[in-house]
Amino acid sequence: VGQSYLSMLVNEPDVNVGVGNVTFEPGCRNNWHIHHAGYQILLVTGGEGWYQEEGKEPQSLKAGDVVAIPAGVKHWHGAKANSWFSHLAVECPGENTSNEWLEPVDDEHYPKEN
């Protein structure tokens, strides 16, 4: 939902980690997704956003916050309604990794308040 921008900072085949700079416009969020056999670390660099794991309450994020997402955890992340949001996404792969993109985050799961 909304517009996001991705700039890969590290994406070399011989390096066993990927780093992307991701920016979300206000109100933008990605779909629910799962990283299989690898994990992801979010390093928040600017703005304010949300992170939510399935079955848990949304977590408010601001510059300086760090989120470690284990393999197999269904989650989403994105900007708050009134703020741009940027983070570095560090992909720490395991063997036979993949990302499974799922349904959009509906209004029931997207927090209305900042």
C-alpha cells in the first residue's frame, strides 16, 4: 500500500549478506511476509514507522531503533500515516532462503494513531 523506494547498498553474490536502504512515504506499508531460512534486521534511520508480527500488537519505531526478525515469523513494516520512514534492511541468509509475500496489511491491522 503506497509508494516505497529500495536502494541496494550491498548485493554482491560472494558476500553472504544483503543491505538495502528502504524508504516509505507516509501511510505506506509492505504486505505481510515471511523470510524462510534466514533472518532480517531493521535499523531505523529516519522518520517514524510500524513493525508488527502476527498475533502481536504493532510496535512503534523511530530513528535509532533496531528490530531483529527471526526466520519463519510472519510480519510487516511501514511508515506511520503522517511520517516518512526509512530503515536499512540487513538480510542474513541461511541455506535455501526465500521470501514469501502474503496478503496486504488491512486497515484492521494498520494503526490509526501515531
